[in-house]
Amino acid sequence: MATIEEIVKKADLLGYRGEKREEYLKQEFQLLEERQEKKEEAERQEKKEEAERQDKKEEAERQAIEKKE
């Protein structure tokens, strides 16, 4: 994932100045933010799924113990 510094450096290398530079940076920063939000959402979803798997495992173990008794 590109960092802010890398985005600014690329704008410099591309020779963007003034309004074109501002538009480029605005667009790239927005894309960076969207990618970060998607990454965070994926991490939250993974944690949720892991918690659900753990809950199911614990429930199955509890039921197995109750059956033995």
C-alpha cells in the first residue's frame, strides 16, 4: 500500500503542479483511505468469524460434556 510520502513523491515525479497536483493528491489520498477502510473492515470481519468459530467449538464441547453426564 502506498504511503502519503510515496504519493507526494509520485506527484513530484509526474511533474504535477498547481490544481492538477491538488486533484491528483486528493484522488490518491481518497483511494488510500478507501483501501485502509476495506482492510479494517476485513480485519473486523475475520475477528467476528473467528469469535463465532470459537463459540461454536465451545458450545460443542459443552454439549459433549453434558451428554457424558
